[in-house]
Amino acid sequence: MTNVVFMGTPEFAVPVLQTLIELQTVVGVVTQPDRPAGRGKQLRPSPVKLTAAAANIPIYQPKSLRSEEAAQPLRDWQPDIIVVAAFGQILRPHVLNLPPHGCLNVHASLLPRWRGASPIQHAILAGDAETGVCLMQMDEGLDTGPVYACMPTPISPTETAASLHDRLAELGANLLDVHLDNIVAGKLTPTPQNDEQSTYAPMITKEDGRINWQQTSSEIDRRLRAMTPWPGAFTIWQGELLKIKSASVADGLLPDGEPGLVVAYEEGAAVLTADGGLVLEEIQLAGKRVTAVPDFLRGYENFIGSTLGAE
């Protein structure tokens, strides 16, 4: 068995850590410090910390690993390899070169496409037909190292970031299960990435959830799915934030009008777009409950005929 230090933070990293616990010797786990969360802003441990604690694995939560001193606990653990999955910090050479077999990253895209912090959301936003997971030898760049193995998966027309996230997390764990021993044994040679084919997936922000009704229906539909569950797709109605919780591309006839105009559609409502419309299914006004659109219309009769997106 291989002595492994695992570095990761969110839910995506948990299946990878669980696989390592089952198959290898995890000598330590590095995860981000507890963060304030919820309305009470109480400190909340990361999913990886909870998983490590349940398995009685030593845990280290540095604010940063930039200094040589900050990496001392990793040296004390004497790992053969460091496995990283969505850790949330760039690693410097003194960490990358610490274990004999270097640092191995489980990345949620088919590299070199979608290097960066939010590959799952950007794959959906771009309308990619497939994505996947890669095992990559880490270097000083951002997801630029040579790749050992990848596993593709199709992106369905109804895929959300939530459903794709969960599937890719399991694929990443499976990929590690299949290849880690061969990587450590030197039986697998990584292939350099083609930098000319690379694309970048910057970190998603709350503002990325804002809907631009001037886009096509399919573009808006992809944004809604890519921003589920966080930050959620939203627009502005009468100066208030309106979250679009679920919607679908309209396939029926719609009246003419400017993008953003709310029109009656069957029992509910649709919003006109650049090339058609989006049928609203569930929406949520700020401070209110999620509501089915026919129910919403009974409480807000002036919704039909109004325009969304105007501040």
C-alpha cells in the first residue's frame, strides 16, 4: 500500500478520499480552514474534514502553503505521493516536489479543455457534448501538467452542474482506483497537454447567475442548468431579485415582443428571448418561497406583460 497525503475541500473530493481510505494508507489530510456558513455565519468544517475525522485521519488546515514552514506537517507525514482534488490553493514547488512521486490532481474536465476552478459549469455553459475526469501530474501551472488517464462522460440536454458534479466525482474516484498503483510503480507515462487546445474555466461568481434575455433560449437554458445549485439563475422584476429555479425552452407559438417580456403560455408564463422563449416552471422572489408559476400568477397578476431584467 502507498502512503498518501490527500488534499481537498468540497463534496467533489469526498469520493476520491473515500477510495484512498479503502485502498491505500492515508497518512494525513490537508483541507481549507473552517468557513463561516449559513445565516448564523457559524464556522463549518469542509466535507473533506468531516470524512477524514470520521476515519480518524490526521487533519491539517493551513490558510496557505506558500511558505516552507507551512508545509512542515506534510514532510512529517512522509507521503509517497500527494493526491489533490479541488483543494482550492495553488501549490508551490516546495510542496509539488515533496513526495517521491510528486502530486497527482483529479481534475473534472477532459484536459486541456477547461483548465481552472469551475470546469463543470463552463462545460455546460458552452454546450459541450461531453466532459470527463483526468488524472494529471501537477506542475507549477494551472492544470497544465501531463495527463496519465482520462474518463469521458456525455452531458445530457437536461444536465445540471449538480448532477454532473456527482457523476464526475465518482468517475474521478474510479479512475484513481484503476491507475494509482501503476502510476506509483512507474508503469504509466503521462502525456503532455497540447496548450494550443486549452480553454480556461474561471471561478463562477454570483453575477454569473444573471440571465441576459437578449441571448437565445438554449443559451439561457444552459446558464440555468450550469448555475444549479449555485449561484442559481436570476433576473430582476420590478427592482427585486427573482430566481428562476426551473424552466424549459418553449416549443409552442409565442407572440412577438422584446426579449425579457413575460407572456402568457398555456397555464403559466414564458419569457421572450432572442429566438423564442423560455417557459418558467418554478420561480422565487427574494425572501419568498419557491413557487410554481401558475400559483405565482394568482398572487401577482401584473407579472404577465411585465419585462424582466430591468433594474
